Amino acid sequence: MRPNSRALEAQDTASSPLLVQDTVESPLLNRADIGPSSLNAGITWACLGSAAIVCLAPLQYGYHIAELNTPKKIITGCAPSVGSRLPQCLPMSDTMFSLATSLFAVGGLVGSLGAGWLAERFGRRGGLVYNNIVFVLGPLLMALAVSPAMLAVGRFVSGVGSGAAVVIAPLYLSEIAPVRLRGTLNLLNQLSIVVGILLTLTVGMVANRGSLWRVSVGGGLVLACAHLVLSALAVESPRFLWARGRRAEARTVLRHLRGVDDVDAEVATWGVSGGDAEQVADDIIADPESPNGTVKPVSSTELRADGTTVTVFNIFRLAQYRRQWLLVLLLQFGQQLSGINTVFYYSSTVLERMFSSQLSSVLTMLIGVLNVVATASAALFIDRFGRRPLLFTSMAAMVVAVTLLGVGLGLGLNVLAAVALYLVVASFAPGFGPVPFLLGTELFDVRAASAGGAWALGANWVGTFIVAMAFLPIQSLIGEWVFAIFVGSLLVCGGVFYVYVPETKGRTIDEIAATFK
């Protein structure tokens, strides 16, 4: 016999301090039109608490992506150390350092392609818990590195964890978020990434001497342990539970997340898309877990006669997902071809051409501060004006900013180049930063979400690797004309996105998926 959902709700409320029924008092999160149905609910403390805990995963990605930026000089060059088990530094060529930097992206590709299986096998929250194993191992290898090769292996392992984190976390956020505030809650993914970048830049600035670089690269270990401990307080995605047939538990979790008892209208939207909608009208079944015997439609998984399981190996062969698949690939690959990671990977190198090492460290850290502020500002607009306006405004501003950066560096206008670095970040962070991650979770229904997200982030990691490996060699060949490549990519991708990317604001995941059928 299935357990009574009301009893489960009472039990869960007592056992978890995060599952609070009151909504957050904020103009963004608590609107006057919130009603008794979960479809009208705001973001509750329960929802925000679980989201914050899960976002420790992408925060670790942000920490690792820029951890070699500031301490590059003290890692690669020093006087020989005597009588120490761990060398003070790891002398290596620029090519080897670039390889160590780029192997992070290779690991990210591996992690992102495996993330779909992890999320489906252990759940969204459970998958991220297991992912902390590699997040512990990677920093340990780097902090204890005795050779450049060991440092590079640690970067690869940290990349594997990062790849899985940035696939599963935004998927989880989209599945627990209220429909009308899905964009706002999903911004926590990108915000946690940029907070991680700021954190590692700050630690790198403080620990930028002697062998303290080992503290900087090993700092991710603290974040991984914190995530492991706090994960017990987060809930599993109710949509994942529903898809696994754990209907009573899914309803209980959803009631906690929404702060209301009536979740039937929201549950009814799960799996209703396109051609399935007409069949749902004839296939409603009585739900014993609904109060007053309310009826609910069966899910799209139940409605499909072929019962096809969507994986990373077949999603591109399924006609109903092929267009979305191509779009998310281009969104993520195009994001990296905008040149944004050259700012985070090589900002210290660029600034040190103009300023002292100490001052360039401070200026690099301030780039991280700007990144956080600009990303947070997107919360004011993404669910008010929509995804498309934010995306295209951001890309247009990046065209100007990247052009100015190339001109400033090419003509030796140091002040212009320094200002342009900040403009690139300010234009990227509110739009082209978070929107591809958000759209990657919105364009697929629940059956294809994990596989689609894995491919999307795989494309992101391929782009990251290409830019990290190719930027310095191409720059040595053609100088600052390398930035013209980034500008051209922004213009081409912007045109494609204008034609093919739909607006998803205020629509359910399955309504969005229906537009591609």
C-alpha cells in the first residue's frame, strides 16, 4: 500500500529545517497575485534553500575555472627548493601551462557527457552528491602536485566534476522552480559560477606568494566537503520522483517547495505537450494521492506507445528533439567563441603588460566582483522582459566591448584595453552568460532534459578547450586581430539565434517542447 502523502508531508516538514512554508518577502519572489494553487506560487524558503545547496556544485566549477589565473607566475617559476617534500613551484613552459589549463575542459567534456546517466541513475540531487567524489580528488592532486603532469591530472579530474555539475544543477533548478519565476531561480546557477570565480580570484590574490598557491588550488576541497554535508538538507527534484513512479513522494516534495496544498494543476502540466494534449483529455485517471479524488493526466512518458528512452547516444536521431539539440549546441559553443574565457584565463597576463603584478591581481579580482554584480542584475529582467531581449542586448554589447579590447591592445592604448576588459564582462554576465544554460533546460521535456543538457555542456567544454589551446598561439601569429574572430562569431551566432531561438518566458517546459513538433 502506498503511504499517505499528508502523513509524509508532516513527517518531512518536521525533519528538514529548510522546508518552510513561508515565502520569501521580496518584490521579485512574492507577488500579490500568489494564490492557493502551486501554479501561482512564488519562491519559498524551502525552494530557495534547496536551490542554494545544490548551487554549491556550479560554484565549485567557477572556483576551478579560474584557479590558475592569478598564481601562474609563482607556480611556474621560482628558485629551486631544498629539503622540502613538496617543491615550492612547478617549472613549466607556456605550452605545458596552457595544456594544464585546457585539460580542465577535456575533463569537463567527459563529465558533461556522463552527467545524463548520473542524473537519471541517482537523481538530480543524488547525482551531485556522488559527483563530490571527483571534486575532492581533483583539488587534492593539485595541492599535493610534485610535477606539472600531476597538476594537469588534477585539473582534468576537477574538470570531470565541473562538467557534471553544470549539467545537473541547472536541470534541478528548472525542475523545482515555479513556472513564472523559472528564469529568476535558474540564474542562481550562473550566479554561483561567477561567485566561485570571484572567490578563487580573491584567494589567489591573497595567496600569491611562495608555495601558498597550493592553498589556492586546494581550496575546492573545502567547498566539496561543505556540499557533501549540506546536501542532506536539500530535496530531490519532484519531477524526477514523478517520472520514477514515486508519485506520493513527488507531491509531498512539491507541496513543500510551493508552500501550498493544491499542486494538482502543476502536476497536470508535467508531460502534456503537443500532440499528447488531445490524448490526455481521454486518458485522465483518478489519482489516489489527490485530495477529493481530483483527476490528473498521465505523463507523456506513459502516453508514448514506443516507450523510447532518450540518451546521449540517440537524442540527435529522434526527430522531435533534433532542432533543440542543434540549438543548445550552438548556444553553448557560441558562448565560448565569444572570447569570454580569455578574460578569465588570461586577464592577469593582459593586465601585467600594463601594471605591476600586485595591482594587476587587484584589478583581476575586481573583474570577478563586476561579474557577480552584473549577473545578479539579470534577476531584475529575465522573467520580466524574457530570454531573447536579454540575450541579444548582451551579444550586441559584447560586439562593441570585444572590438574595443582588440583595438586597445593592438594600438597600445592601455587604459582603453583595461576598461574594455570590464566592459566585456559587464555585457556578457547578464545575458549571454546565463541564458544558454537556462535555455538548455527549457527547450527539452523531462524525458530528454538530461541527455540534451549533457550534449549542450559538452559543446561548451569543446569550445572552452579550443579557445584555451588556440588563443595564445593564434595571438602570436596575427596579434590582436584574434579578437576579430570573436566579433565575427558573435555576429554569426546572433543572426542564427534571432531566427531560431524561441521565447520561453512564462511557458511550461512541455509547452516549449511542443513548439518544436
